[in-house]
Amino acid sequence: MVRTIRVDVAELLDTPERQAEYISVALETGDPEFVRDAVGIVARARGMSEVARAAGLNRESLYKALGETGNPEFGTMLGVLRALGLELAARPVKGKPARPRARKAA
């Protein structure tokens, strides 16, 4: 029988550098749910109340946006990242670039 222990990733993300790297890895996957979860974990590591206040949100709204079923708006994510002292940057994709998605009619 294999024994496992429960680990709270937020406790391991104890420096701004580790937090930035964790979110960067999530962004590189292109998985929006992983990105949302990673930002939520880092926000918990920093303190949700403090992050919410710095992002101009209330704590409940931040929990809802970054929760398992949350789908935060891009502006909300940018505000939270700024509150975490982080910024997004673009760089060329290595290898063959992805084809643009077809736009949905409004």
C-alpha cells in the first residue's frame, strides 16, 4: 500500500519568484483552467483578502472568480496579476505557430 500525504501547494510557493514561475508554467500549457487555478493558489499564498483589496475586488468575488467553476474576465485576471506584482508578457511560440481560431459571429 502506498501512503500519500496531502500537500497544500500554496505553502510551497513562499517567494515571489516561485509564485511567478508557477503561474508562468500554467500559462505555457495554454489551459485556461490551470491558469485560473494557479493564480488562485498564488493568491491564497499571498493572502486572499490582501490580493482582493489590491485588485479592487471583495474577497468573495475573488474566491468566486478563481474557484473551481470560476470563469474570470480578462480584466479581472490582469487586475489580480497586478495585485500579485506580476505582469503578462508575450513571446514567440517555439516551433510551428498555431493557426488563428475562426471568430464567432456576434
